[in-house]
Amino acid sequence: MNNKNMTDHNNYINYSCHFTAFREGEQFVRHQTLSMIVSGEMELNDGTVRKVLRKGDVYLARKNQLLKFAKNPTEKEEFKSLSIWFNEELLQEVRDQEDYQLEEKLITPAFIDLSDAQHVKYFMESLLQYKDLLENKSPELLHIKQKEALMLLFAYDKNLKRVLFDFTEPYKINLEEFMQQNYHFNVKLERFAYLTGRSLATFKRDFQKIFNTSPRSWLQQRRLQEAYFLITNKRQRPNDFYLDLGFEDLSHFSYAFKKQYGHAPTELLNG
């Protein structure tokens, strides 16, 4: 596998790794990101919305969001993608040029499918022709291309300004509702705290009041509870879901499951 990965955020462009085998994972989206699938397929899942994107599809991933991904090559093509990040400094510059005032946030999923935005697709395809220049750190060209991408996005849907020009930090939200929706993301407690608009200390204190246990203990119990349901009611094998539930490896999941329920997952499946 060619594992060349251009992830220098000073460049704000990424000609993706080339994957010849299936790969999945999850990430915290740090920047507003416009991406296109160059070849292969990718499934995105923000915990509520799940979408399979194919060659030529384009999407916008929103910052400060949790997102699972599964990258899958096809029989004939490896997986490749192209992404361009929009840093806050650039977005503020464009907002000021347009004298735009954010009146109301636009509530959307963690990612927005833009596959029917043909001019945005043509733009992303054109970036492939500038690969050498952009990888060789041509900041002037990159700046122009970032602005061009924004103009095309706003021409497609002016409401995207309400997404891209939102510079507010996560505000204090309903912690119980958020955790029930996002418990399966395998991220640090500091990240959960930030996304619920709390310091880590306040997050732990509020969590204890709501759930009457620690975050780490509750996360494991909640994930195991869902695993038990998938095994006993849906007859699913742990191999098919342990990563989706936030467990890092199968052996850790099997050990924790048996300790909790007194039976190995395979015993319940075969019983």
C-alpha cells in the first residue's frame, strides 16, 4: 500500500493516501473541509446519518463534528480522495469582504452531500491538475483556490454561508442527549467535554450528576449493552460491529463482554 499522505495543515490540501485494502476509523473534524472521492467508495456516519459516497461524489464536512468513515477500494481501483480545508483566518477574511453577518446557525448533519453541485465537482477535478504545485507549497495559488472553492459553494447554495461563517465555539448543550447519541465514538473525554461546551472538570461533574457514575464506566457499560442487543436480538457477530461501538480491538471487547455478562459473545451467538 502506498501510504503517502499529504496532511500538512499549513497547506490545507490533502491528496489522500492510496488504499488497496478496506480501512475504517473515526475522526474529529477540525476544519471546514470540502472533499471529493477520486476513486473507490467511502461510507460516512455521524451517528445519525449514514451515506455511501462513490467516485466523483463531493461533500462538505463541518468543523467540530464527530465522524466515522470506511474507505473501500473497488475491484479495479484503489481508494483515493482529495480534500481542501478552510482555516478560520481565510473564512473570516472572505466574510469581511462580503460584509456578512451571521444571523442564525444552519443545523445540518456533520457532513453535507454536494454531489449534485456540478461546478464544485468540476473545480475539485481541476485541483488534480495542480497537484505538483500545491504539494510544493505554493501559498498564493492555494489561497486563490480556497477562495474560488468558497465562491462556488456560495453560488450553489448561499445558505452554506451559515455553515462556513459560523465561528462560535460549541455551547453548553444537553449532555445526556449528546452522550446517548455519540457514545460509540472512540474519542478522549476532553473531546466530549469540548463538544458539549464544558471544561473537562465540569463535564465530569455534570456527568456524575446525570448518570451517577464516571464517564469511562458509563461509556463501557453503554457500549456493552448495545453489543448485547446486537448479538442476542440481531444475531450479529462482534467482528461486524465492535469498531462501530468504539472498542479498539476485538480481544478487549470479548474480555469486557464476558466479564460483564458471564459468557463470551460466541457462546451467546451459538447458544
